[in-house]
Amino acid sequence: MPESVVQVTEGSGKLLHTFQRVIGANTVEDEVILNGEPYLASYVITAGPVSAATANSHILQIMAGASLKVRIRRIEVHQSAVATAAAVMLTSLTRLSTAGTGGTVITPSIMDPAEAASGATAMTLPTVKGTEGVNVALAAPYMIQTLGASTPFANPIVTWDFDRMRTKPPIIAAGVANGFAIKNVTAIAAATVTVMVWVDETNF
């Protein structure tokens, strides 16, 4: 498709920053855009080390607060202790329709100290798990058994990057019964993991 132009009639008032060039026989003004700083309230949830020894555990659950949606931007899972035997750990990001209870509470950290505390909550290894729904991501990382003297330790073992153009990230609807769990479907004896999750809270 060839380049084209749309005619705009000039007026008075504020000035737009442009770059002039010629397309065909037309002199045009390309608009200069300066990206602003992100403005959404942003938080990071860090948890670990968390045991991966029990199958189908919710390594980390994240629940929305009462009034704001939660947008998950990125998740990283790192192996922090070696397994009794090398294995592949099937891992899922699974929606929750009720909150689990009885685990260790994790407070989301504020990226900008000028922001309010997060309405979202987090917990590792709830003893009573929340009600599971659909999976929105799956991974099958290799869990190592022995640390080599010079072989690099492959971390992170799971990276889910949802901050992509033209695609919505996983969104948790406002309401304390709505959430996600990072679930180790496969039991990995003796192994532990650490998790980092970057989220934004929005009212839209």
C-alpha cells in the first residue's frame, strides 16, 4: 500500500512538533511523539523460597482488592534449591474464583512510594486452596538436581511476559474473590522456587 496523506487545515493556538518531508508531490508534516512516563499504580510481589514438593500446590496466589482491577505484566519463577532428582515441573497460571486461606501472606511492594498501598493481596501455599478455573499460561521448566562447579544455573526457569502491544495482559476483575494462582502441577521433592510478579492496579 503506498503512502498517503490527509489534508489538515491550519489554525491558531498551541503548536504541534512536526518533521517536514515530501511524499510524492506533497509536502507533509510527520508528528513528533514523546512517550510520557507510565502513570498506573505499579507493584511487585516477591515470594520465596517456596516449596515445590507437593503436587498441585498454589505456590503463589494473587487476589484483587475490592475496587480495582489487577493487570499482570510479568511473572518470573526461579529455582532456589535443587531437587532430589532432576525432573520437569509442569506449571500453570490458573484463574481463581475464591481465595485460598491458611498460607503465608505476602504484601505487594510499591514501585512508587507516592502511590497508595496495593489493594491486591498475595499468599504462598494456602492450606485451603482457592477454587480453580481456566489456565491462561503453561510452562514445563527443567528442575536441576546438582549444581555444577562451572555450569551456569539456568534462571529464571519460567518467564511469562504479558506486556505486549495489541494484547491485553491477564486481568483480575475487582473483587476479593477474584484472582490467579501460580500452580506447580508436578511435585518436585526438596526443590524450592522464588517468584516475582509485576502488576498494575487500574479502575478501568
